[in-house]
Amino acid sequence: MGLPTYQTGKASVAAGAVDVFGTDVMWSSINVKQGDFISIGGSDAVLITEVTNDAQLKIAPWQGAAQTNALYVIYQNYVGRVVGVAAAEDVGDMLERLKGWGPIFNVPPDETEPDPSYGVDGQWAYQMTTGTWWLKTGGEWVESDPPVGGANPSDGLPLMDGVAAPGTSDAYSRDDHIHPTDTSRAPVVHTHTAGQVTDFAEAVDDRVAALLLPGTNITLSYNDAAGSLTINSAGGGGGGGASVTVSDTPPASPTAGNLWWESDTGILYIYYTDPTPNSQWVAVSGGGGTVGRERLTANRTYYVATTGLDSNDGLAVGTPFLTVQKAIDTVAALDCATYNVTISVGAGSFAAGIVLKPYLGSGTMTLAGAGSTTIINGGADAGISAANCGVWNINSLKIISTSYHGLFVAGAIANIVVVGVEFGACGAAHIRSTLGANVRLSLYSISGNAPFHWSPDNKGNITCVSTTVTITGTPAFAGAFCSAIGLCYVWAEAITFSGAATGPRYTVTQGSILYTAGAATTYLPGNAAHATPTATGGQYI
């Protein structure tokens, strides 16, 4: 039940290096993702921490001998690709089919040629940004003239007036098809003062006119006190109506659906009402962003320290926040766009649990400590909890909780990647995943007792593959090291457990699966078998 792999070309890495370089490879898009694993020259698989470009990856420092133009295998096991092994096989089959006869391949603008592993002889690839075509010939992509075919340009004149109806011709008009001047409607005459023209000439341009549906009753309303112009289309000509306010500040007392063109930036906003978030102006064209949110233009780091103040800006080591939650709330209020945000937490104990929140943007959000000296103490609450928060990385810190879970993740759009974290004593599970949430673990440690270590339930998922788990102090798990209940999936393959624990090893029930790739029933830490290791459709594989 293996997962899809990618192994086109050769790979090179120096001893102790973190950069891997490829030859004749295409390490981008679906082929390689952060969170996949790579084996070079038959080595043990190591975690890919970054896809730098099409031919360069980053990994943890390479522990083996240098490899030059060696055969490699990338195991596509990033948790975002799949939830179960069966699903992974389906995805792999689908990709193999698309590599054969499928659609015309679209070549991204940042690539110089199509992926050499895709396509069969006679198949085409196209790059929209350059207009370049390639034809697969003799197993190679060869730049070529475009394929012959397509409809002919229309030689008929377009209708200007009449009742709208679907066309029946198979011809189409191109950008060189010129429409006649519309003389069927009387022109609309407006009179403006010189001051009005000066104030609004720059803001009122062709873009605003394009937003309005066709109509004969178009009016302009000026408000000198507010410094705004409202353009209204009240219908006519078969159109409905539209209203756009042009100003450099948001209109007062807006209602749902109002449009505002910000004259300073050329951004069009619509007023959106919803309980979460509260009513706000949302960008629909132009520069993007949301009114009231700072939009990032570069990666950012916020700092948290026991000597900080939540009234600080958190943007420098010398002006840190006091609480981790203040930093998380600050990130949640940003428009992160495509940029990454790191919350760097210094040494010390941070009381009260923290809650990871959803964020706006496609970058990577990371909560990073200074190692086991950074302690998140949940007390009566979870140390770290998250519900439908998107993707968050948690690195290099210690989690404890007197009465509850260490890490509690819920919701199908919650994906938590844990690296280098120490789990101390907890009153409930060290790690609970529920309601479709995904938790991925690597290179972490266990130092304290808990009723359960892994505790997925109700379709929760936990992945821990090809990594080392260090156990110190012989912690006790009275319930079980792993308890999976209710259609959960635990992928626990090729783990090296360093150290020992006491208590039952596992219990898998209610249709859940604990996949170990055929490991012995004594594989997981513990010193006893559970009274019901599997029941009600649960499987240990």
C-alpha cells in the first residue's frame, strides 16, 4: 500500500549540507511539497523542509556521505495530499493517467519547459505567458509551431440593438473585430463645475464606467463635505443598476452590497456582512486586501518574551509581546497575502493555554520556541488548541497541561505540523485530533505521563512517518500509547522509538485504522497489550 513517488533525474548533496540540488528534475507543483520525504542513493528518507525552486530543496543537515548525481526517490507523503493510504493510491493512479494522454499541459510562467516526466509522444504543452508550444517527440518536449485547428474569425457584423438571445454561429469574434459606433441612444449630458472636475477627474476613469451595467439613466452625485462621488446606473438598455462611490475614505453608513472605489489606490471594494468576520469592506479587484487589515509586503517575525508587554509592537527582540496569544491575534488580523509569518517565543514558562486562529493569506504560519526551555503551560486548559485554523507549524517548544490535552486540534481544515516539540505531563492526551483534523509529527520527544499519547477520535488523523521519537523518564500511559476511536487514521510507519514507556500499547476501535506497514504488535511503546487492542471494525495493519 505504497504512496506515489517522484524520481526523475539525479540528486546531489554534500555531507552536513541542508541543500539538495537536482539535475534533469522538476521539483515543483504537485511533484514535490514541503512535508514530503527524500531518499538519496538508497539512504533513509529525510523530511523536505522547503522547496526552494524547480531544482533545489532544503532538508535537515545531511547525516550521510556526500552524494553526487545519485538516484533518489521522493515519497509524496505530505499530509495535505492524502488522508489514507487507499486515497494515496487513487491519487497516484490519477497522476499516472494524466502523465499519459490527458489535457494540453499548461506550463507555469516560472518554468522554462514542461516537466519531462509528463506526456507521451504526440501530446502538446503550452505556456500562456510566452505563447510557446511544445510537442512530445521521441520522449522529449520539443518547441514547436502551434497545432493546426480552431474556428475561423467571424466575418459578420455584431448587432448593436435588439433582444438579447444566444447565438447559433460556430464562428467567433477576435480582438480585431471592431464594433460600430452606437448612435441609437441619445447621449447623456452632464454639467460639472471646474472644481468638481479637478477633484474627481483622476478617480473617475474608464474602469469605473466598465463596472456599470448599460443604462440610459446614469447620474453623478457629489458630496463636497465627504469628498466623495457616487455614480448611479438606474437601469435601461436591458441592464439592471449599479452604484459606485469614489473617494479616498470609506463611505459612511454603508449597507450590504455597496461598492466603493478607493481613489488613492484604485481598489474596488464591496461591503460584506457576516457574523464572522463582522461587517467590513472586502476588496474585489485592483490592489487586493481588506479595509482595516495591514497587508504584508514581506515575510514578518513577531517576538514574545517573559519581559515583554502586549502594548509593544512585537516586531523586534527589544519590543516583544508578553503573551503568545497577543502575537497569534495580531497575525489573525493581518492580510498576509503570500508571505510567511513566524512567532518567535523566547525561553520561559507561558501560563494559560493558547489558541491558534485562522489567517488571511497563503503563506506559512509558524509558532517557534527556543527549545524545551520554552514551556507552554495550559493549566486547566489545553496547552495549544486549534479549530479549523488552516496550516500552522509548531516547532521547538515544550507543552504541558495540568488537567487537559497538550495539543488539541479540531476541524477538517486544521492541519498542524509538529517538529522538535517535547510533550511533558498532561492531565488528558498529549495529542488529540478530532472532527477531521490532521496532525503531522516528526523528530519530537516525550518526557511526561498522560492517559494517552496519540488520541484521535471522530475522523481525526495523526501522521508520524520515517522519524525518531525520543522517550525519557519511562512515562506511563494508563489508557494506551495510541487510542483511535471512530473512523480515525493513524499512519505510524518506520518510526524509531528511543526509550521506553509503560501501559497498553494501542486500542483501535469503531472502524479506525492504525497503519504500521506490518510492524509487530509490540512496535509501539508500552509494556502490555490492551484488553481490546482491536474491536468493532478497528484494524492494526
